[in-house]
Amino acid sequence: KCIYVLNGPNLNLLGTRQPEVYGHETLADVQQRLLERAAQLGFEIEFFQSNSEGDIIDKIHEARSRADGIIINPAAYSHTSVAILDALNTFEQPVIEVHISNIHRRESFRHHSFVSARAEGVIAGLGTKGYLLALEHFVDAGQ
Ligand code: DQA
């Protein structure tokens, strides 16, 4: 089983970017933890980050023929991108949306995510652990 883990803009700066909001762990740390857990579970992980909307869309298109599920933190594009929602709607397997921070207790412009309409579940506010919880869900769901 292969799960694509997609990360949107500015998440490459995780660990140094507003650590009071997003914590001290880097995206490489997150990737490492996911890879270790996936190996235990016999899952394959394709880990990806881009600051470009189009590159994220291209990766979702690639996932259409390769992935059994997507875990996506679209970052700021959550709140703006109909194009990422449309791309996810072409993907026929489950999608879980992850936010490191609790977007609902932050500025009102973060309260709405276009991607949530497509997501089987949304995990927000549990820090980087949210990615691992999403992976565990795929295991439990037999994806
Ligand atoms: C985020 C929340 C978004 O509002 C923000 O633009 C991000 C990260 C999160 O993981 O908490 O870049 O998706």
C-alpha cells in the first residue's frame, strides 16, 4: 500500500517558522517519523512538499494511478485553492486533511478550507502527530 503525503507552501520552513504555532520539529523529522512507522506497517510513503500550487496539483495527478490514499496539508492553499480541491476530486481513493495548528481557533480567514469538502477526515491542532494519526487511520481502514 502506498500513501502520498503532500505538504503545501512554507512547510519547508517547519521548525524555524513560527515555532510557537507550529512547533520545533522540521519537515524532515516528520518525514522520518512517518517513514519509520510506515515501514513497521508495511506501507510505502511518498513524501512531497512544494511552495507551488501547480506542482501540488501535478503530484495529485500522479497519485491517481499510484496511491491508495492521500494525506495532505495544503497549508495556506487550503483557504484559497479550488484547483487543489478539483484535483483531489479526480483522485478516487480516500483523502485525509491535516493541519498542524488548530485553524478554527486562529484568524477567521483560516476557518474555511476548500479541501475539507473532499476529505474523509480532518485532523487539526494536534501538531505534527496529526500526520501519524492519519497514517494509522489508513491502516485501520484497511487502505
Ligand atoms: C496550516 C494552517 C494554515 O492556515 C497555514 O496557512 C499553514 C499551515 C497548519 O498546518 O496548521 O501554512 O495548514
